[in-house]
Amino acid sequence: DGGITQSPKYLFRKEGQNVTLSCEQNLNHDAMYWYRQDPGQGLRLIYYSQIVNDFQKGDIAEGYSVSREKKESFPLTVTSAQKNPTAFYLCASGGTVNTGELFFGEGSRLTVL
Amino acid sequence: AQSVTQLDSQVPVFEEAPVELRCNYSSSVSVYLFWYVQYPNQGLQLLLKYLSGSTLVESINGFEAEFNKSQTSFHLRKPSVHISDTAEYFCAVSGTGGFKTIFGAGTRLFVKA
């Protein structure tokens, strides 16, 4: 079945460590997105990519980095510079007809101890 | 730029009662509008969308939403809720031709027996 796969689902890390969250899609979508979700704040855009080898900062990019070497993959690295990294991270992709409709993965919950 | 306001953070309701979750948006361009549903520790799933045409859109599980351009609203309604409707609901907007989708803060619907 087509869809978006995020891994790991749960991740625990110590302060000061970089962590990388995986996102893979087999929907043949050009656009991919990373959102951060905190209670009561909805979803905030971290980074997005409209095409391979290109990506743009979203509203809260500081302390995060991404790459887009393949159409199917858009990994997110949470660096030690991110001051409050504990959150639920959601990866999404956008359809070939650009209406803004998004398809989401199951999410990755990162807890920094 | 677009923005989305969900007017209620939590809505408790008894089973089989009607419910309305309110959403207002602002935008300087024409918009596409969406409602997504999120169950605990899962990603978001598209519930329904307005792209063009009829201003009343329906989902397969009995929800409906009406696009009201003059009031810049896209309220979600269901005439009779079930326990299984308990979830968080997000209203979202994207500008026509744009890649960025903006989300509201979410409304937690809690259906009581």
C-alpha cells in the first residue's frame, strides 16, 4: 500500500545529542514537509521541500536540518542547538496537483532527557 | 499570508448529540480548506476538503463543513456523534498555488456516554 513511513515511533535521547528522524514515502509526491506538534499549538512547519535537492525553511527551522537526496526520502536532524526538542514530529507529503492537501505519517515522538 | 483560528480548544458532548467545531481563516488570496482528524499518538488523516464548487462538503462518516466566504469560516458539523468520534480535529488552509498549508491549534472533541 502507498503511504508515508516514519521511524522510529518513539525515541529517547540525552541533551546535547543530535538525532535523525526518518521519513520515506512511496506516493510519488514531489513535495515533503516536516511539522512539529506541541499540545495546544497545532502544527508548526519546520522545513519543506518541493523537489529533490532543494528545501526551504519553515516557521521554526532553527536547530533543525534536512536533506532531500532522493524523491522518496526527507530525513530530519534535530541538532543540539534546538533548545526544546521534546515534541511529536510529523512528516507529510503533498500530491502532484498542488492543492495543499497533505498525507501524513504516523509521527515520531522524541523525548530528550 | 494565511492564518487559521479554531475558536474552541475543547468540546465535550454527549453521545448522539449534535456538534459544531468552529474555524475561521484569513487570507488575501483564494483558498483551499481542510479538516483533519488525529487519534492519540497517530498522524493526521484528511476528513474533508473544499477546493471549489459546492460550498457544502461531506465526509464518509457523517461530518460536513460549509465554506462561507463572506464570514471567512469553515465550521465542521455532525448531527449525531459517536464515542469513536473522540479525537482532535484540525482546520487547515492553503492559498491557491501555494505549497504551504497553515493549521489551526486544534479542537479536542470528547464524546461522553
